[in-house]
Amino acid sequence: MYDSSGQDTCDEHAADEPTVPARRREAWRARREAMETAPAGRCWRGRVRHHLYGTAKVVIRLLGPTRVFRRVAANAVEIDVTEVELAFPDIPARFDGYRILHLTDLHLDNMDEFARATEERIAPLEADLCVITGDIRDNIRSPMAVVLDRLKYVLGSVTAADGILGILGNHDSAAMVEPLEELGVRMLINETITIRRGSDRLHVTGLDDVHRFHTEAAAEALDATPEGFGIALVHSPEIADRAATRHRLYLCGHTHGGQVCLPGGRPLVNGLKRHRDLAVGLWRHGDMVGYTSRGIGVCLFPVRLNSPGEVALVTLRRGPQSARVRDS
């Protein structure tokens, strides 16, 4: 089961308990909220971002009723199920076959259809653990009620015996943590939990967003992961080099796979400040394997081109190191 020591444990199908000491979480929230109210990056970038969002709203309002726009919007909610099978020689024997349902970049306040489309795709899937790697919402300052209602609908279709773990993305606010936990999502704020199968263990470290809201606490959490098979949950691949020293698997999103790509899925824009070569799909950094999901939702305009949305079902195997990816 989970305990409250900061390095938590989980027996096979046990219930949640609080994970973060109250004072530490309060300090984190105060700092995070101060960062949320500060300008995002350079002033000109903030103005450009504000202009783009304003333009997108006008375009959607004007073109929304048209047949062409409806067709494009329908394409944006075509979501793949990507099956990722990864073999590691050092994964504990009792975790051979362990399945992780990876959801990211839902942006549930951007289009009404995302919740329904996501629910339909994940309802038939069975996993041992579900992880959500950030950007549940699109507008960090929009009312949370709609986002939470839609997420509750989506989570109702999740089958995961070890529950649901979540982290925040750059579009998510600190104020979301408690409401998400009330929905049954165990939020990891720069901390590690341990999942047990008898004497075998997996360590799962979850970070606050490292794209816009990076602090040294994220790197410190990675460094504090216990020895053994470690999994890092991070919103973006931008801290992969630090994670690779103590982790074997890194799950992230943020890039939308480019959202609008050249033929073959080459992104025109990936939104990364570093590790741009890790923007989409399966990759390796040192001895660590990573997967950058294209995510479910969209940002700005409801358009995807050569980069369909996805949910990933990751199966861990014990054996010679190998990787296989299949879309359906």
C-alpha cells in the first residue's frame, strides 16, 4: 500500500493514502502559484501567445458551423491506440507483462468531443496502472468544473488494478491537485512511489512540469529515486538526461507529436526548449527507454495533420532488451 513517508509503497491492489507531507505540498503550491501569475517566458512571447489564442477563438467561432471546419474537427478527435511492448533484462520477474495505460495532453476544455472519443478508445483496454502525464486542461485560467466533469467521465472507463497516477503539465494549475485527487487520481509532486509484487518492486517518480514550471525540486526527485527499476513520469522529454541516471523508462507528452506534421510525421513545431530529437515516439537516452506520446487533445486550432492523437498501452516484458510499437 501507499504510505506517507515520501518514498511510498503499494501492495498488489491496495488503497491510496496521502503521499506528500502537508507542509511540503503547501510550500510547493505557494511557489507554483507565484510562477503561474508571472509572465510566461519573454514578454513578446506572452503577447504572441495571447494573440494566437484570441485569434483561434475568433476563427473557431466564425468557421465552426461550416462543413469544412466540422470535417477538420472530426479528424482531430480520431484517436489511435498505440501498443508499445518493451523488454528489459532487469525488470523484476513479477512485473513481466505489467501494463501501463498512458494518457497525456487531454486538453479537455478545448473541444467537447475529446472526452467521448477518449472514453470510447480506452474502455476496452485493461491495464495494471494508468498514468496521466499532464495538460488535462488547455487554458490554465479557465474554470475547472467542465474539465473535471469530463475527466471524471473518461476515468470511469479506466480499468487499472493499481489505480491512476497523475502529474501536472504546463497548462495545468496547482489548484487542480486536490480536485484531481478527489476523483481518484494520485498526484505525484516531485516524489516517488513504489509498487510491490511480493519482494519485487517498481519505483515510479512523478515530476511537476519541467517546461514552464521547472524548479530544482524536479531534478532532486529524480536523483532520490531508490535503486532498482525506475519509471519517470514527466510532462515533456526536456529532463531526460537527468532521469537517465536512475530510471529505465520515461513516459511523457507535451509535443502533440507536432500536431501538424509533414508526411511521415515529421513535426513542423515541437514546443521543446531542449532534447528536440525526443519529440515523438520511441527513443533511447543512454540505458533509458522513453516514449513521447502524441497525446489526445489539440492546442489552439482543432487540427491534426499526419499526427493523429493517441493513447498508449505500454507492456513491460522481462527479456533481452527490445522494443515494438504498433498502432491500431
